[in-house]
Amino acid sequence: MSQTETKVLIERYVDAFNNGDNQAMLDCLGEDVAHDVNEGEREIGKEKFKWFLAMMDKHYKEQLTDIVIMTNETGSRAAAEFTVHGEYLATAEGLPEANGQRYSVPGAILFEIDGGRISRVTTYYNLKNWIDSVSKG
């Protein structure tokens, strides 16, 4: 893919996230997508990614703003840097109790592209920063 095509793919993925359209996000992914969960283990496959999205929807309502998308020259890799604005809806295992706390934290996702689809999603944010944010409020 070209840089432009990769940027359009990542924009489509991020727009789908912001619209709460999990199916549109899944449509951007390859069947054997590798998903590196922040501070977690790698999961392989669209089906596991689908379950991850459902879990996220249960616990969090999030929007990404201040989005900057970068690609390498060949379009095989990309990164999106952003600010996550969210609401903590339901307590997630091992995390502070949820009571609708709002938060805003910086984050990033690294992507690999193969065959016109996203083949790797690696998410980064500072978990301690997020915990501090929701613990205050």
C-alpha cells in the first residue's frame, strides 16, 4: 500500500473507533491480526479482537482527539498519536472501582499493514497515569 492508502485505512479505523462502530474497525483488520494489549499479552485473530472490543465497550466509553497519523515510506507501518477522553463505566478486574469517572490521557497505537489490512495493532498508554486519573474522581 502507498503512504496515502495506509493513512486512509488508519483514519477509517480511528473514525470507526470514535463512532463506536466495532464492525467497521474489524473490517480494517486482517484475519490473523496480532493485537498487543497495553500492559497485556499478544492476542491473535479477529475473533479475539472482537471479544476485546466487547469488553472495552462494557467498561469504557472513549473518544480520541488531537489525532496525528504517521506512516513509513512504503505504507507498511503506521502510528497514531492522540488524546483519549473517556468515562469509566464498569469496574474492570484488577483496576480501581468504576463510578463514571472521566479521564483524559495521551495514547498511541502502532500498526503494521499487510495485504491492504491492518495486521498488527499495538496500543500504548501510561496505565499509572490512567489509574491516578480515575482514582481522583
